[in-house]
Amino acid sequence: MLRYLIPVGLLAALVAFFFVGLGRDKQTLPSPLLGKPAPAFSLPRVDDPTQTVSNKDFAGQPYVLNVWATWCVGCRQEHDALLAIAARGEVPIVGLNWKDERDLAQQWLRELGNPYVVTAFDQEGRVAIDWGVYGAPETFLVDSAGNVIHKHVAPLTVEIWEREFLPLLKQQAVSR
Amino acid sequence: MSVELGHFALILAFCLTLPQAFFGLAGAVYRKPHWIALTRNAVVGHFVLTAVSFACLMHAFYVNDFSVLYVAQNSNSELPTIYRLAATWGAHEGSLLLWLLAQATWTLAVSIFSRSIPDVVTSRVLGVLGLISAGFALFILTTSSPFERLWPAAVDGRDLNPLLQDPGLIIHPPMQYIGYIGMSVPFAFAVAAMLEGKLDSVWARWVRPWTNVAWVFLTCGITLGSWWAYYELGWGGWWFWDAVENASFMPWLVGTALIHSLAVTEKRGLFKSWTLLLSITAFSLSVLGTFLVRSGVVESVHAFASDPGRGLFILTFLGLCAGSALGLYAWRAPLFRTNTGFAPVSRESFLLINNVLLVGATLLILLGTLYPMFLDALNLGKISVGPPYFDIAFLIPMLPMVVLLAPGMHAGWKKADFGRTKGLLLVLLAVSVVAGIALALVAYGWHSVMTVIGFSLAFWVGLSALVDPVSRLRKGHSLSAGVIGMSVAHFGLAVFVLGVATTQSYRQEMDLSLRPGQTAELSGFQFTMTKLSDVKGPNYEATEAEIRITRDGKEIAVLHPQKRIYRVQKNPMTEAGIDSGLTRHLLVSMGEPLGDGSWSLRLQYKPMVRFIWMGAFTMALGGLIAAFDRRYRKRVTADDAVAAADVKTV
């Protein structure tokens, strides 16, 4: 009786389609930004509202963009790690101060130390939306061609830095 | 320490599913009573261990153990305790653990409340359920463990998604999962029947109460989800044809078809292979729903953290589970052919049409949900199918179904003799049409023909559902719980139809900007913004408007809609202000500040919207009443008693 085979045949077709669908999604899922040009931004500096900072300032060299805020506990937690990484001088770290108060942010940098070469002040959170920021802290690695090559969500540690960021940076240096 | 204990308990729980599956299935084949007894013990052990595992995870949330990755990602020390506990199932990993716990509970229930069923049958059913539990436990352990540690521990968590910080979250997902996974019980019974090669009306009597209860949970889960979306998303819609909603709705539709098909199998011994197919499909669609939600193949507002690895696992599981059951079906279903016939006009025909229409609706929804994916897989571009398709595709099969429901309820088995009931039905029909037109004209004003059809159908089904038990009593029949349940459920459908027809036809909404002191009018109600203030919640800050609603100078309500910003995730959330009367809702939701001290607001008037959920809950109540019919608890027939006795003597 062939008609009793119809259901299992339909299922097989369905599963096959899903298998194809699953394969396709693999390439797009991790982060829509990876491998793409970093979204452009131009924002006032947190220490001096009259000056702006833009990613054009770092054209031609790799840099790290770290999203932080004074209300974010995880940012305080990772701050020492950021200071340590900054002290190694491997790559400039750009801060993106997100949905914060300017005087609180300045006070934070004075009291805890400043790992950033410069910090952009994104009070409205518009740049963070462009970068697909879901919560703070988040850290992006941008290569010398201006493409985002890595994204880390949650507090950064020196160990994570050495494991995930450094190899990518070294590859960059070699291929250049 | 506690999450390691939970992890360990989960591993042991997985290990116990293997003897449960093996001894359950083999015990039935070799008729060994002590193997069957062992199966029941494995079921209890599995349940206890799964519960311990779940309790450990919940405890980690309770004590804010942010060294657990899952807790750190989904909770926060400022989150109120009740939401911290509910956050246990707030994301992928924990919700799967809840799923497994629901499965363990169902299995335990089958093991305990199956005294009227021969041990061999119970044993097979428990064996099949064991295989399903094994799959889900392995899924959690290999791809989605909630017990992973985070080192160094986070100082504080990233907080629960604000959308989920709502009483709806506490009950909607558990209900939904219990319903989803409950469909595994008829599935297991179907597989057991096919393995044994025996399916009769006694079998249908065993399966019916389980199917009903699972369906009741699914109905409540979907209804709560709809209600939650209505007030929590703040858009005032109650159904969005979102992929995840569809995923929960398809097993519901097939489950509804199954309930009706089981009735025929029980009363007349017909539709056997069709009933089997529906049992398999209902559960397979539950698993398919899980796949759609957790794998990221479809876009949805319910987006769980998606991961192709997980998708592959569930897809494999779906293939094995549904594939082996349908393979078994292809092999065994020819056994269950019956030669008994029925007249073209009979209860059987009406139920057959009901089934065809319900399954047709399911297929149309499935098509709409998967169509974008098919196109994508065939490289034909990306499109999205929206409510316009679903509204029509669903209405086309549902309209005739609701029309035929009333005569179907009054039709007799084998051959319906409408001679006596014809007059009654014609009177009901006339009354319904007149009442429908009158309601449309008098209460709300003319809208469209569809509105009148909707109203008339509501009266048609509602009146028939009320008349049916009365006419049975007149004929001198006593009313069983099954009959009462049927009437209640069908009356619930009528209430639902009335709610949908009114809301969809006469809702009104208005987007505008108001500043304190200004007034706007909608549907005869005056909305005055009396003040704006800042409010501080436990983990959010909000702007709250005070809206005074009056009608002809009389105060109706004072609403306090809020626009919240949650501190940790910085998500803005709209908390609508709702004045809920029995026959209408007034909603005010806040949009954005417009800079000059005014806010954009959305005012909505929703007549009879509450009837939608009341109707759905009434349907669930009907299903529950029917599940407790006395005949389901009666001991089995002599023939089966012999089979059971056989086992004991081996």
C-alpha cells in the first residue's frame, strides 16, 4: 500500500529542506558585523565636548572599540584588565561611553585610570545601535582595513585577550 | 556547589531513561512483569533526578550565583525575587530543562494513573516516552547545558529580558511546554498500538483523557501567550501570526482534530489509521515548533539565542522520532483497515469534514510559515509572509467548519436522522441570523457582511451547544461528563468567535500627541492627560502619564501607562494602561517624548476583546470536563484483562 508511505515521504522532504536551511544560516548567524566594515561614527569626546572623535582617526591601523558606562558593573570589573592590556601597547583602545553622564564618566576615568587613547561620548546610544550593541561591556576588534574582525560580549580579561584577540592581531601583522 | 549537583543529577536522569526505554519496550515483548516493574521505578527515579536538577538551577537564580553563566546572562541582583525564580526558564537552556521536567511529570503521571490499562501497554508507552526523554536530556547535556560556570564570576548579571519581566512569563511557558510535551503521550500510545498491532475502541478510551488534558494545557498556554502579547507588547494586537505562535498553534489544531477523530475511533472503531497519523503528527509538530524556535531558521520576535548546532540536533531528533513512527505507520497501518461504513450524512461524516478542515488549516499555516524558508533554500530570494495571507488562509477552512459544527453536534452515529431535529435546527439558524444582524445594527452599527456572518455564527454555535444537552435530557438520556464537556467547549468557541468578530470589526485606534492638560476623544470617551511624572522601579526607571478617562462628564477610569527604561539592558519598554471592562478594553500606550513637553500616545478602543480569551479558556474548561468522564476510569474489557493476566503468569 503505497499511500501509507506518503507521510514518511513528506517528512523526509521537510527534513531535507530544513537541513539546507540550517546550512545556509550558519554563515550569517554569529554576528552580522563580522568581516564587514566598521560602522562610521563621529562623536564628541568625553573629556572635551568641543573636540570630536571619529573612526577616520584610526584609518590604516587596527584598533579596539570598548563599549562601557559608569552604570555598568561588568565594565568596572573589566577595567583593570583594560588598563593592563593598554599598558602592553599592542593596539590602541578606543572607548565608547554609552548612555552615560559626562561628569560621571570623567570622574570614573580620573579615579580608576584611563586605558583609552580617546573616549567617544554616545549619550543617545545611536552609534551603539549601529554597532549592534546589546549590552555593556562589549569589545570589538577592527583591523587595519577598517573591518570588524572580532566581537567579545561580557567583561574582558587578560586571558581572553591573549586567547581571542592577540592571535587575530598577529595574523594581521603577518599578512601586512 | 549546587549547580554541579544539578548537572550531575541531570546526567543520572539521562542515564535512567535508557533502562526505562529498554525494559519498557523489551518487557512488553518478552512479557516479563519484573522488567515492567523496573520500568516504573526508572520513571520515578528519572522524575526525582530531573526535579532535583531543576531545583538546583532555580536555587542558583535565587541566591544570585553569577558564577553560573546562564544565571549571569539572565538575571540581576536588582531583579525582584519572583522574576529571578521565573528567569530559570527565561532563556533557551533553562526552558529546555523545564521541558524535560514537564516530560518527566507526564511520564510519571502515565505510570501512576494507568491502573485501568494493561501493564504491557503501559510498559510500551513508558518505553517510548523514555526514548523521547533520552533525546531531550541528551540535547541539554550536549548542546545547551545551563550549568556552565563562568570564570571569573560576573559581579552582577545582565538581567532578564525586560519583555519577560511580567506575571505572564511565570505561567505562560510552563503551560505551553506541558501542553507541547503532553502530545508525546498520544504519540507514545500510537507507537505502542502499532508495535502491538492492535487498536480498538478500548485503546481510544485510554488515549482520550490524556489527549484532552494535553490539549487543555496547550490551549491555556497559547491563550496566556496571546493575552501576554496583548498587554505586554503594548500594540494592542492579540495574535500576530508570528512563526513561533504558528509553531504552537499547529500542534493545537492537529490536537483538536485528534480529539474529534478519537471520538469516532472509540464509538465506532473507525478512522483508526487516521487517528494514528494525527497522534504522530501532533507531537511531531511540537518538536518541529521547537526546531523552528531554537535553530534560527525563521525570524521571529521570540528569538532565542539561536545556534545551528542545536538546530541540527533537534532536526535529527525530529527525523528519528517522527521518521521511525511514520515508518512504523507505513508498515502497520494496513492492519487497521476497517470495512464498517457510515452513511454520507452521519456524525462520522461531520467529524471527518471537521478533521479535513482542521488539518487543511494546519497545512496552510505550515506552508505560510515555511514558505519564506523554502524560497530561500531554492535561492529564489527572501520574502516574508504576513497576516494578510494567514488571516484569509485560516478563515477559508474555518468558516465551513464552524457552520457545520452545529448540525454535526446534533447528528446521530452511523446514519443521521435529521427528521426530528430538522425543525429545531432551522429555528436555531433563523434566530442566529436575526440576532446576528440585530447585534450588528443595534449595538455597534453596520460594518460589513463578514461582521454579520461572524455574529450569526457565534449565535449559531453557541445556541446549538446549549440546546444539545437539553435535547438529550428530553430524550431521557443522562448527561455524561463527555457530553457536558463537548457543549462547554463548543460554547467557548462561540464566545471566541463573537469576541474576534467584534474586536476586528469595531476596534478603533488613534495616534496623537498630548501634553498635560490636553484632552482627546475616541469612541465617545474623553482621554485627558492630567500629569507626567518620573517613577523608579526596582530595576527600571519610567516616565508615567496619568490619563483620566471620562464619558459624558462621568469618570470611567484613571490609567497610568509607563515608558520604562530597564537599567541593565537599556531596553525601552511600553507598559500599556488598560481599563478592562467586560465588554470593552480602553488602552493607552506611550510612544516617545516629543521634546516640547508632550508625548506621542496611542489610544485604543477594543470592544469585546476579553471574550477572545474567555472563549479560549472556556474551550479548555470543556476539554478538562470531558477528560474526567467516568467511562475512562473503568476497568478494561475481558479480552484485555486476559492479556494482562498473561503477563502476570509468565
